[in-house]
Amino acid sequence: MTGEAPLIGRTRARGVETLTLDSPHNRNALSAALVGDLATALADAGRDTGVRAVLLTHTGNTFSAGADLRDPPGPDALVGLLRQIAELPKPVVARVAGHVRAGGLGLLAACDIAGASTASTFAFTEVRIGVAPAVIALPLLPRTDPRALARYYLTGERFDAAEAARIGLVTAAGDDVDAVLEPVLDGVRRASPQALAETKRLLTARVLEAFDRDAADLTALSARLFASPQAREGMTAFLERRDPPWVV
């Protein structure tokens, strides 16, 4: 934990452990502290025999604003968190009722199932600050439509929940995200723990192959880009709410 207020809320109902991203000062951005707290909470849920599934949600109107540019996690830490979600022997279900940007989309892709409200919006904004969606590609590329990823990776365009469902970024979208996820949570509550663990292992095999094959290279790429002059200028422009010099 951070020594201050916890950044991850924890509640449980009928075997479903709800982990709530609760860092309102930076719109649930992926800071080093939040990534560490979430990893701890997931590990606890994975060990607890009373937990059948994990529901990952958020406070406020933003699921996650992406990497915290003032206190970013190390690339190894983010890789570890994404892999931990994929390897957890229990389903991890994302509940999105707000906006998701950049690294936050990696969390969604790592989850087994994701539901979103129609008020949610999504964008891969990395190219606009001089970096690439490198580490988060590990769960995204095996699970998401490649032509759509090419468009949204390269342009940073914003898209809505219906499009996120069409391209496989989320499982389903609706006006009421809790209604969307109600049959999902009912289903996992009716499933045996053994069956869930082994079925998840089948479903995540390709994702984990990507981690084994590409994690080291993509971690190095991420570190190199974030240390580059263009990224420093891009991040400074973002924090100062102005266009970087390459905008034409």
C-alpha cells in the first residue's frame, strides 16, 4: 500500500470481489502506487478460496486516464500487472462506466470479459505524446480486430462503446453497464472454481504466448520511447494543455 489512503477499494458480494480504482486526483491514471496496490489486491483475491471472480471497476467518470505522466509505473511493473490479470486463476471482469485512455485500455484487454456503458469513450492517445502503445499491445493484439487497431493506434481518435464492442475491446455495451454484466456475474457464480480456472487457461494461452515472446522487446521499446526528446516534449505539451510542435 502507499501509506496514505488506499487507491483500490475492496468489497465482496456472493463470491465476487470488486476492486475499485479510486485515485480521483489523477482520474485513476496508472501511477506506480496504483499499479502496486492493484497488483496486491489481485494477488490477495487469487489466493482467497472465497473469491469466485474479480470485478474491476472505478470511481468517477474515468475508468483510467492511462499512464500517470508525473509518477509512471516502470514498464516491467505494468507488464507484470497485465500478465497477472491474464494468469489469475479466476475470471476478471471489467466494469466501465466512463472514459478509458491509453494504458487503461491495456487493463481492459487483459480482463477476460469487459462491459461498458454507452456513455464510455476510448482512445489510444500514445502517438499524440510521442510514444507507442507498446506494452499494452501484449493483451490487445491477440484479442482485438487488427484493422481497427491499426486505425486507432495510428490516429489517437476517440471512439464509442459500440465501436469498442465491435472490435473486441469490450465484450458488450449498453445503457446500464450493471444490467449488461448481471448475466455474466450470475454465470461465474454458477460455475465450479476448477472449471473456471482450466477454461481460463485455455482462453488465455495465446495472450500468454505473446507475453513470453514479446514482453522483453516491448518493455525495452517503451522505455526507449519515454526517454526520447519527442516524448519529453509531448508529455510537457500535454501537461501544459497545448499542442506539441509536430501538429500541422
